[in-house]
Amino acid sequence: MGFVVASDASSHRELWRQQIYTVRLKPTLERDVQDVFITSLTLRGGSLIITNERGERFALDLSTRRVAHEGGHHE
């Protein structure tokens, strides 16, 4: 959960995979109520801006694949 995967458009071969965020699961709750999905991906310069359903925003530098938290709710 919280991963972005880049694939070759013609062969569908996975090129790379990067974890953007983690979700700490509570063992007393069902997993499906704790999932946090990515809701939008936007290109900005050389970065991919990722927003999840909690309103958290992250920037993935596409050349280095470093992830920075940009804002929004963060637990």
C-alpha cells in the first residue's frame, strides 16, 4: 500500500516501484478499514505529486526517486 509503479507502456514490463508512504496497521481493526489509497497523481516539473485519501501530499523526484512529504494530514 502506498506504492507507485512505473511500467513500460508497450511491453507492460515493470521498470521500477517506489514506496511513497506507509500505513501503520492496528491489529484490533480490520485491514480494509485501515487501507489508505492514492487518489491523484500529477506531474510538476521533474516530480510526481501524489495525494492520498487522507489529503496527504508527497513529491516523488523522478530522477532520484526520493520522496518528500509536502503537506496535509500526517499521522
